[in-house]
Amino acid sequence: MNKNNTIGFILIILVLIAFSWYNQPSAEEIAAQRKQDSIATVMKQKAEEAQKLAADTRKAQTLAQAQGDSTALFFEALNGRNSQVVLKNSKVELTLDTKGGVVRKARILGFKDRNDASDVTLFEGDDQNLNFMLAGKTTNIVTNDLYFTPTNVTDSTVTMTAAAGNGGAVILDYTLGADYLLHMAFRVQGLSGIFAPNYKEMDIEWSEMCRQQEKGFTFENRYASLTYKEKDGGTDYLSETSAKENEEIEEALDWVAFKNQFFSAVLIAKDEIAANSRMTSIPQEKGSGYLKQYEAKMKTAFDPTGARPTEFEMFIGPNDFRLLQDVEKESTFGKDLELQQLVYLGWPLFRIINRWFTLYVFDWLTGFGLNMGIVLIIITLLLKFITFPMVKKSYMSSAKMRVLKPKLEEATKQYDKPEDQMMKQQAMMALYSKYGVSPLSGCLPMLIQMPIWIAMFNFVPNAIQLRGESFLWINDLSTYDPIWEWNTNIWLIGDHLSLTCILFCVSNVLYSVMSMRQQKDQMVGQQAEQMKMMQWMMYLMPVMFFFMFNDYSAGLNFYYFVSLFFSAAIMWTLRKTTDDEKLLAILEARYKENMKNPKKTSGLAARLEAMQKQAAEIQRQQREMQNRKK
């Protein structure tokens, strides 16, 4: 750009600035414009408000017309008086309210609550609500709004009827079984004309504020969940820890359960619960007295002619595996309900252990009327007896490695450099093979016992038989046993210290010390140094367990404590009864036999040996390349 162009460009900018300044509005003009804009805004707001008012008026007129129709049809039912009807047997007491015609209170008899009352009140009043809704052509029927008249009242039966002005009625028939199963039949009579010809489904809204029933809020809340059974599949549940609102369930369902740790209310439909139900589960705050807010919005089949009732069964009772199996036999719907899935027994492998071993042993022992603490001890001893041959084999493998340690150190002393570790491992494996020792057999007991530990981790917290059972200093094996409590919540610890958790963690430390000492006795060279890091990890684990298990049930912590105690006792006994000199003599005899008749290595040992040789060859080639570069 030359000088003339630059001057011209500057002049153009000055002219534009001067023109804009000259044509800008005065203060009076700006004020007038603002006033005009404000008037326009107000007029627009008033127009929008008028449109909204008109829409609301039309809506109100529509609702008023519908209410007028409903009031005309159910005038008496909408203006009745509420009263209660009690259905009761030796297991459960259910109170039905004529307002809504549904169960408003459920007491499970023979189970103490957390305040030592003689029975457990699962829900009461507005804590639980079941609402049936029918959409007519001009009238919507909502059972929550209706007052029902009870007839045919006995200890086990009642018929709730909400009369309509045209002679029709909404009818709910209830029959309480011998234990925890309530049969319900919903039907209408003389009302087919108010429904559209293709009307085939009714809406159901079921909700409950799930009460805290146990002392340990955090632990109980972990096992409280909204659970459901898919029609053509297994059971599933909403998250126990995070809030789920209006979660859509795509599959058709057989039942929905509002579950806490040891008790459940289950709604079972004779016809399937239609797909795309909406489920809600919202965890509640500690101290509120509630665990979860549950809600299920569902649809199921409905016959507007009244010829075929819509039938349900409601289980209100304890989560007892065997009892839930019996309930399925009592059901009149002929479905594979799998209600026993409400008692969670773990993932497939652990469930198999609990389902086909632990449950049968537990049932057998409880049949003798033994204290539950004694039952846990006997189960521990039985498991130790079953696994003892493998534990002994593992220990003897470790003992053989221990007595061979001096020979291993002598045979591998030339491989002390870090780059020679692979060759050192090869030499050790070759020597082990000559003496007939398998280092891998020491891992077998841990592989066997770990599934049992995890299986019991799932079984004990769900065993209702432990609920309220005392043993020694423990008042209730199903919850924590505090030796010290305080009012404030401390991060990671909570508001108490559990004695059985402390015993479990201390025994874990002692057992770890014994195990690490045994492993250290068989380590050669740098392996012993490497064990130091492993030692710190093993000692840190019980500390982590304390923060995890301080809220857990005393029964589970007690089982782990007893199991570790007997494991340590077995290890100590084997150590004391093992003659190292005699064992070494046996190994020397085997060594001589193998030298005369060498056996070809096979199986896993052969594969490990091949891998070690391959790794050693790679290391050798790398060293050669490094030497060439130098």
C-alpha cells in the first residue's frame, strides 16, 4: 500500500465516524424509543397471558366436565367414609382401608423389629400405596379416589365394592392364604359401556417408602433393591446405591418386588405385566427411617365386560429361600416365579456353592435347633475338613521347597546378576523337577478356598435365620456388634467400632505373618528381597478390610475370624508335625530314583519350562546386541 492509498483509507474512516456521530439519536429520541419498546413488550406479555388463560380455561372446563361425569357415576363412592378391615393368620396381619380398597398396613408376625417390638411393620399408612386406573371414554376411574364397602368379611376374605350410579361397580376380592400370600381379583360390573371397544389394559401405580428394619442402615441399604422377574428370563434389579427415576423396563414381567434386606412386598400378575414399565428407586438419607423410595408404573390386561377378572397375588413376608420356594407351589398362577431369587446367593459359581452345598448343610444343622453361632463354627470346621487334603498337599509342597533351599542356593549362586534371573529360574525349576517338587501346588488351596470365602460373603448377609440371633457377646448376628458408638459419622469408619470386624482383621494379620514366614523360608536369593514389598501389601490388606467390613454383619465377620483361626491352627500343626530331616531324606531318595529313570516333563510344568527357555534365549540375544553396540 503506497502513501496516497493510506491517506485515502484514513479519510474514508474519518468520514464514516463523522457520519455516524452526526446521525446518532438524541437523548430524548432514545428515551422515546425505549418507552415504545417497553409498551410493545408489555402488550406481547399480556397477549401471551391471555392465550394461556384461554387454554387453562378450556382445560379446566374439560376437567370439570370429566369430574362432573365421574361424580355423577360414582357420587356415593367419592363421598363415603373410610374404615379398616383386618385379614390375619398366624404369619401376617394385613389392614385394608376402604378408601382405595387396598392394603395400608402390613405386620409380619413373629419377627422382632429393630426397636425390639414383637412384630415387624413392613409399611403403614401413606408409606405404601397401590392404585388402579381405568381410562373411560368420558370418565376416568381411579381407585384411590373411591370409598369401597366391605362385604363377605372373615379373617381371610373380604370383598371391596365401590358402587356406581348406573348400578355398576368396581370390585376387589381378597383372599389371604395360610401364610404370606394374598390373592387379589380386580373386576368391574355393569360398566362396559363407559370404555372404548378396544380398551384392553389397565394402569397400575404402586409405590412404597421402604422402611429401615435393621440397626445397620448402610449394610441393610446395600441389600435393599427394587427387583423384578422378566416373563421369559431371569430376575434383575435397579441399582441399590444410585437413584434411578422412571427407568424403562423393556421386557414383559411376571412380578415386581419392593425388597429390603430380610423382607419383601411382591406384586405378582397372573397375566403378564406389559413391556415398557417404569421403575423408580431413590436411596434415602441415613436417619430418615427409610432406605429407598420405590415406585412402579405398570400396565396389565383388563376385561371391561367383567367376565374375566384381573388377578394378582401379593407376597408380604420374609426373604427365606425355602419359604419362597414353597410360595411358588402355593401360587395358583402356574408360573415359574423364581421368587427365591430374592435371596441373593452370588454370581453363578458362588451361587452353585451356596445353592447345592451351603443351604443344605445350613438346613441340616439348624434342624437340630443349634445356636446360629455354633452353626457357623460347624460349617467352618466342615469346610476345613473337606479342604484339608489339599491344604496339606500345599503345605508339604512348601515344606519340600523349604528343605531344598540350601541346595537351591548352592546350585544357583552363579546367577546373582539381575540379568541372570531367568537362567536362575530355569536352574531352580530343573532342580525341583529332579527332586519331584511342584512349586505350583502351593497355590491350589487358595484357589479352592477363595470361592468358598466369596460364597459365604454372599450367603451370610442374606440368611434371615441369623436375624436377631445372639451368640456370646453378639446381640444380633445379622448386623454389626459395636464395642464403641458415637453420634457423628467419621469418614471410612462410620459411627461405631465392630468387635468381630476387629477380631477378623487381627486374625488376618496373624495369619498373613505365618504365611509370609512360610513363603520366606523357601525363597532363594533376591526372591527374599522381593518378598518385602509383598509383606507390606499383605499387612495393608487387613486395614482395608476393616474399613470395608466395619458395617458388615457380625455373623460374616465371625465366620471369617473362625475360618482364619482354624487355618492358622492347621498351618501351625502341620509345621510342628513335619520332620524336615526325614522329608529331605525322602526327597534325596526320589532324586536318585529320578536320575536312574529320568522322566520327561509334561503338562503345565513343561510349558513353563519352555517359556522360561524362550525368555532366556531372548535375553541372551539382547545381551549380544548390546555388546555389539559397545
